[in-house]
Amino acid sequence: MGRIPEDIPHDFIKIRIENCHLTELPRGAFSQMSALEFLWLNFNKITLMNIKSLDGLTNLTELRLQGNKLTSVTWMAFQDTPKLKILDLKHNRLDILPEHALRHLPALTYLDLSFNQLSVISKDVFINWPLYQTAEKAWGKEGLVSNMVLALHDNPWLCDCRLKGFVEFIRAVSPPIILMNSYLMCSGPASKAEKFFHEIQLKTCMNPVASAPETNITLPLGANATLTCLVKARPGPTIQWMYSLKIIRGFAATETHIDEETVNSQLVIPTLHLADRGLYTCMANNFIGNSSVSITVNINSSDSSAPLPPPVPMLSSDENAYIDIRIAKQTVYGITLEWYATTDNPAETWFTIHFGKYDSHKKEMIYIGPGINSYTVSDLLPVTKYKVCVTLKNHPPREGQCIVFVTGSDISELEQRERLIHIIVIVCAMVLAVPAGMFACTTEARFSCVDRCVKLWKKHRLHGEDLQGAERQGTFDSLQAASDEGLCRDSEEKPKKRRKSEDRSKGGSAAHLY
């Protein structure tokens, strides 16, 4: 069985479809079965859950999805199941649990998240559990409350500072919450691997601080240079070396952990050339912030008057190159970009990422070396509209090489951020497939809006017409709800020139619908 049957009697109370080939829970799959109380879909291949998958199930009390392939759950879907008491999600691939994941589950008493991929989680997930908030007060007053069962064991917990609040919560947990297995174990970092939560003490997270023993080095031509950078941070930082604003990929950088919060990074430059002169920057960042330190490299030679190299390789121009950019993944603190480019010399092609707030003319520029086709943008601010573009070398951005997205109202409300970015990606996928067109949806857009956008896009494609549209400033900037009629529109604007190889992307990007 590859999909939910459409002829299930409407008066069924229990449905059990297991060990089949279901890959998704589509919108309104059970909307006519208002009497349904028990839904078991264990050991299928479900990877996707629609925001309206549970529409109409107002009497559902038990949902079991054990042994599927869910990497995320659309927690907003539980607005349609106010009576749900048992939710079994064990043996899936969940790696994120938003702080307000349980807020639409007022009757939930049993939650099983064991055997997933959870590594970092906030204690607020369970403090915001509606039944816990009411039961905790009643427990103190009356001494008797229905217990709440929680299973969190066998997840790869990363016991660094980000888990501090959760570890303390688990150690002190008491009725009305009962842990199915209270011996939660750390999987990392190495110093805490295979230790139980009650055996460890965690410190508060700390912004990176980068320093260098020497910030000005002079060496003879042909010598080997080793640049040293010390970074102190909690949790452990990501360290990159930059030279003349481009990420260095040709030199070897090594990292050594001095202690739990200090990393020694060394950049080795073999056989110094005149082109290696200049300012080298060691950049460190974690989810709290970033820090950098610069080291100047001088070279003694008879030809010291030679000019410094240009900041980026001056390769032959490829003005007609086709670049297709998309948001490949939403991480805990940002997004991961991927792009595909058709160029004459892919092994020698450098890219430039232009990133910053949408209304800011000054964008940060990151230079990416040949062979690299992805980049992660982190430390995003809440309630902020961003624009990111990918171009060849140091060329300015052109139409169709950019993505616009909006973050949610709270950086911790990952289910909200996920929803916002997914809606915007659908909009931008249409822009990339048809550079001359754009449909704008507000962040609170209903799915009928998205459906209408897609239908209009397909209609224009079917008739071979250009989509014509313009972005309305208020659609992305405002986080207020609006009527469906005002969310999608196509306005008058002159068709723009199509990009080279446009046919390559027909229907491709727009198929990434969530």
C-alpha cells in the first residue's frame, strides 16, 4: 500500500496501517473520519507530514508513528487534535524539537521521542507542556495528579553548554512527569561521551574570543610560515582562515583542543611567495556570536616593491553562466545554501556570496573557492528579512541569483521559522524557474494562497507565457495575517530577459513544496 485509501468508512474508530510503503501524510487524508480515536501508522516510510495531515480528527486520542523516517514534525498540525493523549514517535530521525512543540497538545499524557537523532534541546519544551503547567500547580495543592510519561532515551545527546538547562531539568524531574528511562547518556563531546546526565556538570555558553601570539610576522622568501590562532568559546567554535576576504582552501589548517573550551588553530603556508603577503584573518563563530584576529605576513625579498595580489582571482569572464540557488536545509541557527552553476571552467570557478538584511545596501561578501557548492549562514536575527545572492567571482548580483527569506518572531520557535522559510522558498523557486515573475505571500499565508500561486504558475507555463509580478514591500515585512485574496497576485511589469539554460530548471525548483 503506497497511499492512504480513499474508501475507508467514515465511522471507523481505529485504523492500523503498518509495514506498508506510505511515504507521507497528505493534507486532509482523514478529514472525513471525525469518529477516529486510534491511528496507528507504525513501520512505514513516512518522511513528510503536512500541516493539515490531521485535519478533522477532533476525537483522536492515540497517534503512533513508530519506525518511520520523519526528520521533522509539523507541530502546528496538532491544532486539529485537541484530545490527543498518546503520541509515539520513537525510532524516527527527529533532530530538532522546538521550544513550543507541545503547546497545541493540551491533553497529552504520553510522549515517546526515544531512538531519534535529538542532540540539543531546551528544557522549555517540557515546561511549556500545557498539562505539565496545570498539573504542577495541582500536584502541590492536592498531592494527586494524573502522571505524564516521557521517553527521551537513546538519542545522541551533545552534552555541551547548550544542553545545560535540559540536563538540570532531567536531574531534578519529578511528578507529574515520569521518565520512562531516567538514565540519559551523553554521546559527545569526547570528554563526556558515555556519561550519564547525573554524572556531569555543564557551564554557561560563551561567545568566542580569538587571539594570536604574534600579529605581525616577517619571513624570508621561500620560507615556511605557520600562523597560530587561539580561540576560547563554549560551545566549540567553527574556525575559518581568510586572506584578502576570500576563504583559504589551498593551505592546510589544523586544529588542536587545548582544553574543553580552547582550540589552537594553525595555518601552514609552505614556501612563501610574494603573492602570500598580506593580512590573514582567523574567524571563529558559534551560535552566540563571532570573533576574529588578524595576522600580517611580511616577506623579505629583493623585489619587495611588487604589488600585492588582487583580493580575488581575476579569471576570464563568464557573463552567461547559469546559476541555480536554493535553500537546501534549515539548521538550528540558520540555513544552508546550495547552488548549481554551468560554467566553462568549473574546476577554476570562484563564487561570491552576497548576504545581508534586505533593506541594507551594504552586503557581506564571502568568496568561495572552486569545487564548493554549499555554504551555511548562521546567527540569523528574529523577525528579519534577508537577501542572499550567489554570483561568479566578484560580479554584482543579477536577476534570479538571489533568495529572499524571513525569520520568525522568536529565534527559538523553530517550527514557526521553518514554516516561514518554506513558504518563502516556494515563492523564490518560482522566481528562479521564471526570472520574469514573482508571487508574494505573507508569512501568515494560508495554504490556499500557496496552492493558488502554484496553479497560476502552472497555468502561465502551460500557455508559454511569462509570469509577470513584483514583490510588494509589505508582504514580507509584515508578520500580520491577511486575506487570501491579498496574498497572491500578479501585477503589470515588463517581461525580463530569460537566463541561459532556463529550460533546465522548468518545474524543478517549484517542485520543492512543503
